[in-house]
Amino acid sequence: MAVFLYALLFAIVFSATTSEGAVSQWCVADPQAPDYFLQSALDWVCSSGGADCNSIQPNQACYEPQNLVAHASVAFNSYWQKYKKQGASCYFNSAAFVTENNPSKGNCVYNFIVSSPSSPATNPNFPVYNSSIPGGIPNVGFGPYFSIGTSLPSSSLSLAFLVSLSVATLMLT
């Protein structure tokens, strides 16, 4: 009986994504990344990377807070949303990561394109960030879409933990 209950709860947890397995995700700057990584990637996405950086200009919706992490997050997300279906990842020399928590605040709205993590790349021709890290270590640039821990919404992961804990408790009693 416990095995059946566990299997049923497991199936419910893993069906908690949005329609057809799609998830809402945003690319944001890592606040722990060194400033020179953030600034280098920000300069690139706003110049030759194809990101829309108008909203982080003075007197625009995402100008405040006026700090590097906030501005890089808006720009990184703009780039990633534009090119993720073509195979771009949210990497930027480990200066960014994918989140399922909407970073929008007030009038600063982070756009997103709902996509399936398993959807194939449709066009490998997109701008690629490929600089060198200070000290001569080459940046590996962008690879195919891959984000650790983002195949399920974070709420599903919390639910999976609670279900596992409940089942373990039931099995011990």
C-alpha cells in the first residue's frame, strides 16, 4: 500500500509543470559574480549581443536600482529570451543563472518566452559571448540549453521533498 501511495504522489509531483511541460524562466545575474565578469558580459550583450538594453538607460523602467547586478540581469534576460530557442544558454562566464522566480519589480518587467526545456535548437546562428577571463583563462562561451535543477518548478521540488518526507514517515510507522 505504501509503495502505491508513493508512486501516486510521485506522479502528481512530476506533473506540476505548466502546460505541455513548459516552464517560465528568467536569466538573472549572479550577485556573487565578480564585477568584471558582470561588466564584461553586460557590455557585450548591450553592444554586439543583440539584447534590448533601452530599459536600463536613465529615466527608463529598469534604470533603478542603479547597480551592476540589476542592470546585468535585465540585459542577460533580454539576450537569453531572444536566443534561447536557438540554443543560447544563460551562462555569461558563470555570472548568471536561470530562475523560475519572476524578477520583475514595479514598472521593470522582465519578459519571458515559455519554452520546453527539451525543445531542440532551431538555429545555431546567434551572437555568442566568447571573451577571455582576466588572467588568460578562455571563456567557453555558450553551449546548448542546460540548467541544473530547472527541469521542474521550485514549488514542485519543495512538494517532492514534503511528499518524500511524508512517505518515509508513513513507512516508519
